[in-house]
Amino acid sequence: MNLTQAEQLPGATTMLGNRSQLAILTAYWVYVTLSNVLYARSMSATLDPSGTGHLFAPWTARVLQHLILYPVLVVCVRASLRFGWRPLLRTLPIQLLLALVFAVLAAPLLGGSEMLIGNHESMKHHVVPEIPLWIASATSFLLTYGFGLALISGFTLYQRFRDSELRRAALERAWSGARLAALRMQLSPHTLFNLLHTIRGQISWDPAAAQSMIVQLGDLLRRLLDAGENEFSQLSRELEFARLYLELQQRRFADRLRICLPDFAQLPRVWVPSLILQPLIENAVVHGLARHDGPVDIKVEVLASEDRLALRVINTSAPGTIEAHGGIGLGNVRERLSVHFGEQATLTAGSGSPGQWIAEIGMPLLREATAAGQPGD
């Protein structure tokens, strides 16, 4: 939903499309009907105690008038909410026209109601001229319409505020759950165990390499903890995390694993959800190396346009491992993208050329962000 739509209050919840709004408008109109009937009876008793002057229409005619006006009121209010108030110069004439259509119908409908109930004498003995009576009636019902429209508009704004608060709370809950799930699976215990086992194996015959791997693993875990504190991080930091992970795996599978990352100096200054690439990269390593002993190439590509960002992970894969790529990792990424961007983000995964698997994330391009790690406009 864009800003203009939000300000104009369109949609199913702003056009009397739910029972709450209709119930409020109905209750308001019942109140107006009773008020007008009691006011007319009071004035009639004061100005014409004998009841022979027929200065005011009988209460039955007024009730019938309001019953006929009720669907007109619903249609006018619904049209008013549909048109909204932005831009004001274009919508104001439409709003005034709707109000006038409702208001000017009141007097003719009162006369028609009197005729329907067979009260012809009342219309014959009105002491107030017809045109002034019409103007007075239109003015009164114009104010009545304005109060009703303000009431429904205020209630609609309250509904939208309440719904936005509920969505925000749901978003926070969904994000918390998705973030915890993401952090639990970024470096699975099995992967961490294998890395430690590899380091232990190198301690005896290549202590320098083992020491270097320990330093890399410590840096990786530190970055993992830091990333878990922020919802968004710079793309360069995400790729740096991916590089540390892939280099550790490359040391473990030095004769099989080859990696290709984009030039960090050429990366756009954009922000992405923290650790969004890690599940895809871990999938590429695990499933790329599975079921065969051949070499595996893992390539990460970044494609940026004016308002879209695509992150692509490509890996070679043995035949028969395609189905294994659609597990927890991809589901986790899809959930996080949905929490952050809704339908504006996509995740596609499938085979490319023979022996190749491609996973691609598409999302809105977020340029600068605040210091707290929230993306800016």
C-alpha cells in the first residue's frame, strides 16, 4: 500500500464494507431520526398547542422520510470514502456534490412521505414558504450528513490505526521467530563439528594452518553473533561473512571446492536482511559436495538496478541432489523475506544448465540506513 492510498482510505475496510462501520452509521441515523421526531413534536406543541395549524409534519411521515433517506446516506458516505480527500482541489467538489445531493432530497422526501401516509392537509397549511423551507431543511440535513461522515471517517481512521498496530505486533513476533530460526540454522552443529574436526586434523601436521583456521572460525562466530543483533546489515558485510565461511570450507575441501565472489570494491552501498545469504551458501556447499567426488564451483553474484537487488548463489551439483535443495534453509529465507518485504521479495531456486543449481533472492533495493541498522528511504 502506498502513501496516497493510505491517506485516501480506500479498500474494503473504508467503504462500509464491514459490519462495524455499517452498525455505527445505522445507530447514528436512528439517533438522528428520534431527535428530529422529538424536536418536531416539541416545537409543534409549543407553537401550535391545538394541533390545527399543521405547522409540522406528523411523526410517521418523518420516520418514513428518514427510512427512505437511509440508503441514500449509505451510498453517499460510501462514495465519499471511495473518492477520499486527496488531492483536495479535485475531490472537494465531488464531496460537496455528494453532501448537497443528500441534503436537498430531504424536503421533497418529507412531502412525499406525507402523501404516502395520506396526510395532505399538512402540506396545504404550511405557513413557511416552500423555498425557504427547502433551504432550511437542506441546511439542517447538510450538517447532519457532515457529522455522520466525520463519525465514519474517524472510526475508519481508528480501525486503520488499530490494524496497523496489530500488523506491527505480528511483524515483530514473526521477525523474532524468524530471526531465532535463522540464527539456529546459520551454522548448524554438524557444520561446526566438521570444521573443528578439520582443524584438529591439521594441528599435528600443519599447526600454522590450524591456527589460521581457528582465527577464521573465531572471526566467523563473532560476526555471526554481531549479525544476530541487527535486522539489516550492509551487503559488503554479508559477503564478508560468506567469504569467511566459504574459505573455511575451502580449507577443508581444498582439492574440490572453488569459490568466486564479486569484487567488494564494486559492490553497491545497499542494505540487506542480516545473514540472508548464509542458508543459501551453506546449502550450496552441503548439496554441491554430496553424492559425488568431483570439483564443486560456488559463485555468488550481485545484480543491482535502480530499485531492485538480486543476490544469486550458483553451485555445481551432482545428478539426483536437486530435491535436497528445497529444505529448511530455503523455507527460512522465504519466511524472513516475507516478514520484511511481503510480496515485494522473491526467492527462486532450481536447476540451470545441466549439473548446476541456482538460488536467487530478489528484493527492493535499500540504499542508506540508520545507525541502528534499519533501512532508510
